Amino acid sequence: MQATAIAQPNIALIKYWGKRDVARNLPAVGSISITLRDLYTRMQVEFDATLAADELTVNDAPDQRMLPRLSACLDRVAGERRSRARITSTCNFPIAAGLASSASSFAALTMAGAAAAGRDASADELASLAGQGSGSAARSLLGGFVELANTDDDIQVRNLLGPADWPLAVVVAITQAGPKPVGSTEAMEISRETSPFYKSWIDDQPQDLDAARTAILGRDFDRLGAIAEHNCLKMHSIMWASRPPVVYWNAATMRCLQTVRHLQGDGVPVFFTIDAGPQVKAVCLPEAADRVEAALRETPGVIDIMTSGLGTGARLEDES
Ligand code: PMV
């Protein structure tokens, strides 16, 4: 009745933004991501019939904020008549700040919850269950380069390349600590309902996915960078043009983009991407990581830097 799983966050290069079914948390578009290696969330789930309610601790402190979403995820994984659970989460990076902590949390929770409940779930079932917790979570089940595709009624994830097939590095520039002002679900709905650019975003996504997939399979860094930056800026344009506008960036976010542009001007193989938060992720070839890290560290407003290679997908930890 107890299991532990570990999962890494993933960074989308072709973004998921918008839902086609809010109740089932189904994305409106496919997406492509890279799974990180050095940032992690570990989730231990212990079902205990003597507990009156689910309990959650995050990094050794009791936490109520995430509990309703985690409990609902366990209901889907183990059934609503399940015993209550003791959930113990450990995370080595800032939570809810645009660093995909929900992706690694729900991937690890789904895997640990299924194992603790003795449920022999297929890969597609795990993807569907993780995706209902957080749209991007299904991608953290797999390592390296991952594509999430919409099927008729659900989602599917598949590997495009493994982490060792094209070992890129990701330098994350933290420009602001603490949780983001608007959650991604709310912001996606504001975009869908009010942004004049939302429809063209949905219509054009298949061609961005094709371009990125081709660049990844051909290990074409410049092409991948060009389509990833374009897709990221398009996603943020939708938000900026919404009513009310959703602007996750701060002044340091913009300065980091300028740093990346300067590096590119010097011939450094690097591109940026930004998710629903103010942090900038600079993706580069491994040999450029030190230079990218140093340049971002010197950028005014950057408060911390985390560098990671690409990692494997979520996995159970042996408890013996
Ligand atoms: O999984 P969610 O609901 O936190 O949404 C994630 C959305 C983005 O991070 C902005 C893009 C993506 O594909 O990860």
C-alpha cells in the first residue's frame, strides 16, 4: 500500500496552451518537450485505512494548497473508495513559479499512486491519468524529447529521441521567486475566451509541431531554436492580447532574452523559451552551457541559475 516515484519537470519547446475539454483537462493542441535531469520531485504515497483524510507534506512542511488537486488525482488513479493517503513530496526547485513543478508532481504522484494501489496501468492509462492532473504532466512520464499528441478522445505521449541521443543542456534563469499570480488553467481560459489570436494559434500548431519534430529527428539546433522561440512568443502574444491581459514577464525576463540574443550574435548555440512564469529557460549545446550560464548570471535581475542536462522519464523507486 506504499510506493515512491520520482519524476523530472519538462520544458515545452512547442507549447500546450488552451484546453478542448476543461472537465477532463484535455489539451487543445499537441506539444513537444524535453525532460530535465537535475530537477526532481519525489512523491511517496501510502494508503492507510486508519486516516480520516488525505495528508500532504511538501519538503517536510504540512501543505494544504496542493492537496485538493492531488487527492482528486489519487481518486482517479485508485478509485474514490480508496483509503486515505499520506502523501510526502520532496522537490529540489521552486514550486508553482513556471518551472513545471506541477508536471513532475503529477507524473510522480500518478506512478506512485498506481503502484501503491496495486493497479497495473498501461503507459497510455498513466498518460491519461497524469494529464488529468496537469496537462503537461504526461510528458514527464518519458525522458528526452517527448511529443504529446491529441487522440480522438484522449492523449498519447511518445519518445522522439532519448536523452543521450541529443544531449542538450538547459540553463534556467530564475528572475522571481514565489508562486505565479495567475494559474495556467485560468490563464488558458481567459486566452480562449478573449484573445483575438487564439484561433490562429490552434490552427497553426500542427505546422509548428511538424517543424520541431523534423528539426529534432535531424538534430538541427538552429531550426529547432527558431521554431521554439517563435512558438513561445506566439503563446505569450495570445496572453498579452487577452482581456484582462496576462503578462507573466518582468523586466529581468526581457533582459534575459536580450542576453540570449547577444550570445546568438556571438555565434553561441542557444535559444530561449518561457512558460507560464517569469523564468527564462535557455536551451543550448552542452559545450556552450558554461558561457550561457555566466552570461545569464550577470544579467541584472537574475536571482538564481539552475543548469540541467536531459533526463529519463518518471520511475518507481525501489523501497526495499
Ligand atoms: O500543465 P499546466 O496546466 O501547468 O500547463 C503548462 C503550460 C505551459 O507550461 C505554459 C506550456 C507547456 O506546454 O508546458
